[in-house]
Amino acid sequence: MPDLLNQINDKDLRLVAEKIAGNIRITPDDGLFLFKNADLAVLGLLAGIVRRRHNGNLAYYNRNFHIEPTNICIYNCRFCSYHKAKGDPESWEYSHEEMLNIVKKFDDKAVTEVHIVGGVHPSYDLHYWGSLIKKIKEYRPALHIKAFSAIELDYMISRAGLTLEEGLTLLKEYGLNSIPGGGAEIFDENIRKHICDEKSSSKLWLDIHEAAHKLGIPSNATMLYGHIENYSHRIDHMERLRQLQDKTGGFNAFIPLKYKKSNNSMSYLGEVNSIEDLRNYAVSRIYLDNFPHIKAYWPMTGKESAQMSLSFGTDDMDGTIDDTTRIYSMAGSKENPAMNSDEICALIRQAGFIPVERDSLYNPLTQIEI
Ligand code: V47
Ligand code: SF4
């Protein structure tokens, strides 16, 4: 056991720490115990052990941009600052041509991935979205298309009258490469009822990701935290993900998303502080022992918090983004969502890690400077 762990005086905490250092999986009770009893320094130390086991001293980023096809949505999640009803002056809806023009703006840039997520538009089914993907692939075949949250997939597939397997198979044929982690929120059914009653159930979210993994489509998973959930709900959320990952191995990254309070109907709750963000990253890294990557999504956390989180278990700063997402600025994030790769690399180096540009499947694209 590393010497520093000998300095943990609390006997129960020492037992959990010994499991983590010995690469023994912790239980849900252990996870809850960490959330409730371990201070930030101990969590950083333990998350660092797991982080190094998975990713050594490396910290990944990619060159990407987002397309948000529409903010018109049939749902009305209480935490969401983004969706608008059709006809609202603040709503938007891009045509296929407009979205292809966004792709064309990156003609002379070395981007490797487009991330496409938006509201659940009432009018369109899988064939409309599939043909968009096909057009983007035809235009720029090497671009990895990570698209559609499980909530959008549920709607577009059922609207087309297909089963999950049929729908996902067809989307793969159209050119879908992977699925982002959105829509997971918090799996606990009671909390879900309060914050996003209408949207697809937790079971369906997990079923969609399981079906995708079985078809060879990898995905990410998110968790929306810092609202009305408690630590048991976070552990329950991670436990359901850990079980699915044991079964399929199809998740690439876990992305904790801190609830942002502006312009939505849960604003009265306020926001949790940066210490809580770091503690949450650390417990996630420790608990999700079968997830290869924990992502700090900097447009949400801010650049400095994302940088700090590298010492609390995260190993991926997501991407350059180039000012192409509005979800977090509409929810109150001050961050201007664009960084060039030099800036990302500098942030990573200043935190004591080695920057690695990756593709969407975490293959390194540059020589790793040791
Ligand atoms: O599911 C919406 C969240 C998610 C708020 O897979 C909010 O690489 C905080 O899934 N405060 C969509 N969060 C974004 C998403 C994502 C982001 C980055 C990377 C990846 C990936 C996926 O945004 C939604 C919801 O959980 N969200 N409103 C809010 N007010
Ligand atoms: Fe719609 Fe997604 Fe906002 Fe919920 S979080 S209202 S599904 S855009």
C-alpha cells in the first residue's frame, strides 16, 4: 500500500482505501462511504491511483465541433435552459443544407469528430436524421460522427416503426459511428420523475446503449448531478452503468455534468461548488473501475476546473469545440466554448500531465512526448 495511505487514521476509510490500492472493486456501500466521509485530499490520492492504472500520466483531448440541429423539443425537462417550443422566437431549426454548411466551415481544419445533439423535434424520424448523417459522411468520410442522445434515438426509431436493433443497425449503415452520453440524467426513477418526468425511462436509456454496444457502436454515459439528488442516487446511477459495462464493455467515457442554474425552472436550487465537482470526479473515477476514461467537459466546468480535475481522476478534456455549442452558455456557463489545441495542451502540461491528441476511440494521433 502506498505510504501516504498509512496516514489515513479512520479505520473504515483505511479499509476502503486498501481495496482501491489493491485493485479490488468497491461496493455501493463503500462508494457511499467515500462520498460521505472522505475529504478531498484522500479522494484525490485514491482517484489518482485508479487514474494512473488506466491512463498513466496521459491526458487526452480531440479536435471536434458540435452541430445542434434544433432546440425545439417535445419534452420539457425542468433543468433544461435550451429547449423551446416550435414557433418561439428563440427557437431554431437548421435544414440539412445549413448543417452541411457548418461541416464545410471546417474544410481547412484538422477536426476528427462532429458531435450532433439537439432537442427531440416532433416532426422527424430516423430516415430524416439518417440521411443527414449519410450526407455528412459522403462529404467528409473520415469525420467520426458521434450523434444523438438515447432520448433522440428512442423517438426517431419508434417514429419510424422500428425496433431498437433495426433502428440502430440502419443508423450504423447511414454512417453513425458512436453515441454521446446525454439523456442519462439520474437513473433513480423517483428523482427522474421530478426533473424530467416525460422523457425516456432509465431502463430504456440503458437498453438503447446495450443494443448499440452489441451492434459494435460504442458510446459514452453522463450523469447530471448537483440538483435534488443525493449521494445514494449518484452511486445507484454509477452502479447501473458499471453493471452494463461489465456486460458489454461498450462505454468509452463517463462524463459528470454539473447542473447549471440559469434560465430553467430549477434555478432556485443554485449550483454546487468546485470542491463538490472535484469530489464527484474522484468518486466516479474510483467507482467506475471498468470505464477507461472520465471526461471533464470544460465548456460546462470552466477551463481551470477541468484542468484541476485532472488531479482528481479525469483523463480527457474533450475537444476544441470552436464555439459550436449553446447548451451550457444558455444554462449560465461563462465559458466561451472554443480552445485551440495549443491552449488545451498548455492547460494539461501546467497540471503536470502529458497531452495526447486522440481520435474518437482514444487512439493517439500524435507522438506521445515522455
Ligand atoms: O442530457 C441540460 C445536460 C446533456 C443542463 O458524450 C445540463 O461526449 C447541466 O450529453 N445544466 C447533453 N447540464 C450534453 C451531453 C454531452 C456533453 C458533452 C459531451 C458528451 C459526450 C455529451 O446536457 C443533457 C443534460 O444532462 N444538461 N441542461 C443544465 N442546465
Ligand atoms: Fe429536450 Fe434534452 Fe432539454 Fe430534455 S434536456 S427538454 S430532452 S433538449
